[in-house]
Amino acid sequence: MNAPTQNATPATETAAADAVVGEALIRLAPTALVLGPNVRDAVDTDTDQFRAVVDSIREHGVLLPILARRTGNEVTVIDGQVRTLAAITADVDTVPVIVTQTGTDGAAAEIERLSHQVVANDRRIGLTVSQRAKAVADMLDLGVSATKVGKAVQMPRALVKTAAAAGRSETAREAVDAGQLTLEQAAIVAEFDADGDTDAVEELLERGRWGFDFTARRLLTEKAERTARADAGTTWAERGFTVLTTEPTHGDGYLRAEDLVTVDGGSEVTAEHIEATAAHWAVWLTHEEQFTDTATGEVVDAEEIDWSTEGEPDAEPEDGFRHHGSVTAAMVWTAEYVTADPAAAGVTPNAVLAAALAAPAADGDPDAQAQAREQARAAAELAAKEQARIERRRTVELNKASAAATEVRIEWLTKFLTRKTLPKDAGKWIAETLIDEPALLGENKAPQYLAQLLGVTVPDPTGPEAGYPHAKDRAARIALEAVLDKASDGRAQVLTLAQILAAYEARMSGKGHDSWRRTHYGNLDNYLGFLHRHGHHLTPTEQAAAAEVTPEQAHQQLTADTDEE
């Protein structure tokens, strides 16, 4: 809707206005100004932009004087049409006006007006996103509340702290202005910049918007883990141990307690012995899932659990295995002890390590061949143990990367499924998928994942069946009925797509974070391929799940230097 472009009320606010010569700054009622011809031939007062100007004037008044020209008793706006209309809408009493007395008329005056209006609009240079963010940061640092800052600069309160975080980092601000990062992404870069973590900043900037979210999630997870490890390490540090910040590896000068025996008696190194000589030991802490027998508290190896019994209280475990329901899982910090000074720690290499470290027998020694064989056997045993550690380390790193990828993927899916109509070629994909897997929609936990992706709250099931998986699925289906009832035909088609994607997601992440090693399992290539075609950037672990790369190649991508990638 366009506002009227002229007023009938003459300017009468000040007697001095009648005697303007040259140029004068006065205050007039906005309704006293005449909105004459303007190169901006219409102002749409129903737009968000116009409403934002109105809100700003209500908060701050008109900050930039309106330029006008006096002709007789009329004061006609030359520059400030939007400000005048917004001030009228905001119902302010007066506005600042610079009034000029022109000596020209007719065509010359019209040419002057047109050129003035065009140049005045063309030469305005707005603030960059980063300059606005810096201003927000400065206001918060001066003690202004986020609510007041948001109102002052017309920014949603939820965005104020994000903008301030980005605004405090010159590096982040430059990336925003260059179009390299969004404001939200810049806030994450600023967090690492504030920590002095130049490696993380460099990696994130190298990623740019492509693959940024996954990299950021992975780096933030690693940062949180380092902080948690340092906090957990306080207990060991207070007892005299050196708490390591990086995992000890082969050849770094540390010997593991498991490869050592005591000097006195050659017995296994116990926790008591290590505790008594803590000053000569270092500890590496690993945060991992630990299973214990619910009844006895005994630690249980994950390999002893029959995972097919998960969520199935009445299922019988395979012979020699435990029912999943008989164990309790918890994340704990486990310690691995190493020493760089075995003599001071009162320990010495065990037989295997001693054989591997022994100098080769001298030429001519009759026992040389036997010693060489023993050394080779010892070296092979140690190499096998080291390889097992490497594989375990790789598994942990891939699982962490997969967990980060899952969070990013679900966030992407949640936004993707807010659409009102199907994306291009989705209808054919739906048909092909259901023909290939007609039972897909009955996948365990699929309704629960669908509710999560659509933002639907599912109440906890009650009654005798509350402990069974199907009870949660049933509760989710009931909660989803209301969503379907309100859907248009186009939206209902999107919900059909959502059901398929949720079933695939249940298959992929509902079984843990090891989909990267379930290569060729469950048509995940069909699922992830669809996501990729519609804008989701596949991470290394997702590429492995889709059988595009091997787990080893995925790990290489994750650990390679950014330049090498």
C-alpha cells in the first residue's frame, strides 16, 4: 500500500522560517512538509524495510536532517521522502529539516531537484555487516543489555550475541565482508581466534562456507573434550602425575606400564606401585563408553554383549553373550600410564620389550640366530599391539567425526523438511525407493526420528508396554497425526518424503556412530546420495557409509593437513 505523496498543511512551526535566506536548520512537524515529485515515485509502507525505519524513528528520532526547499509558504521535501512518511507513521512531533531558499525556478529548479535526489540516493554507503557487528560488540562491552542493543539497532535479540562474538574478531569481520562466511559462522571463527587457536581459524577459513558446519562441529567437540580432559586431569595432577595433553605414541620416549615389570621381583606393575611413584609417571586420559554389569558393577567388555537384544527385554542372548538389558553404559575417563624414566619409577622392560630393545648379538656368537629370532618375535608382538592401538585410535576418531556429522546432517534435514512442496525429482526418487524397499517405513525408531526432524514433541509412553521400542514408535505416530491433519496436498507429499528420510536416518544413526564401517549396508548410498544432490555436503564418514571411500581413506581425509586436502 502506498502512502499519499503530498500534504496540504503549510509550514507554520516557526516565525523564523518565513525569513529563510540561503540555508537554515529548523524543526518542523513532519505533517507540515510537502512531499512533491521524487525520483522514488512510490514508497511501499507495507514492507519490513519501511517498518524498520518507523521503529528506528520511534526509538531514536530522525537522526539525519531532511533536506527541503522553500517556495512561498510551502516547504517541499527534496531528500527525505521515506524519513518524512515514517516520521508521520511514528507520530513524532517534529523532525530536523535543512531548508534552502532557491534562486531558480521552472526547468532549472526541476533539473536541480532531479539531480539532487538521484545523487543523494546513489552516494549513500551503508554499514557493512561486520561494522554493524563491531558496533553491537562495543555496546555490549559498555554494559548495555542484549535486549536494549537489539532494540537500538533493530536486530533480533537472539542474533545480538552472535553478532557481538563475530564483531570482536578482526579476522572474522574480514571474512564476513568478503562473503566468505555467514555471521553465525564468523562467530565460531571468532571463538577460536579469541583462544589463539590459529590452526583452527586457518582450517575454518580454508573451508569457507563449503563443509564449514561439519568442520566447526568437529573442532568445537575437540575443544570441549580438551577442556573436559584438563578438568578431569586435575585429580591426577593433585596426586603428582603429569597429565598429558596429547596421546603418547610409539617412539616418543614413553614406555607403557603394561610393557614393564617391577625392578624388585619382576612382577606386573600394579596401580598401587604407580600411585606410590606418581612423580615419575604421566597419564593419558581417554573419554569412552564403559559398560558395567547392572547387578554387580563389574566392568564388561563390549564384545561380550549381544547387541541384537537392545530394546528387546524378552529376547534370549546368544550363548556366551550377555543381554544388553543387563548392562549399564556410562561415559568415563580411563587412564593409561606411561613413564619416560623407568629407573626412577622402579620398573624395567618386561621380557618382550627387553628382547625388542636388546642390542643385536655380536658376529660369531653361537646364540646370534636364536637371539635374532626372539627379537623378531618380540618386535612383531609389539608391532601388533601398536597396530591395535592405531586401529582403536582411528575407530575413536571416526566415531567422533561421525557423531559430529550426524548433528550437522539432522540440522540440515530439519531445515530441508520445512518446505511446502517437494524438491525437483523427489517424487520419482520416493517411488523408486519404496519399490526397492517396501518395508522401509516400518524401520525401528523411524517414527521417532520423523518426529525429531519435524520438531514434534512426543510424550513418554506409559502403561505395561512402556519399556518396549514399539511403544515409543506408537506414541510418535499418534503425535504426528496432528501434523498430517493440517497439511496441504503439497505439504503431505513432503511429509511422505520426510518419512523415508527419517527411516533411513534411523537405520544410519539409530544404531550408533559407526555407520562409516557399515559400508554397503542398508542402501545408505541411496539416502546420502539424495541428500547430496539436494545440497548437503557429505563428510568423510558419510562418504564411507555410502561406500564412496574406504574407512581408511575417510580417516586420511580427516587427519590430513588442510593444504593437502
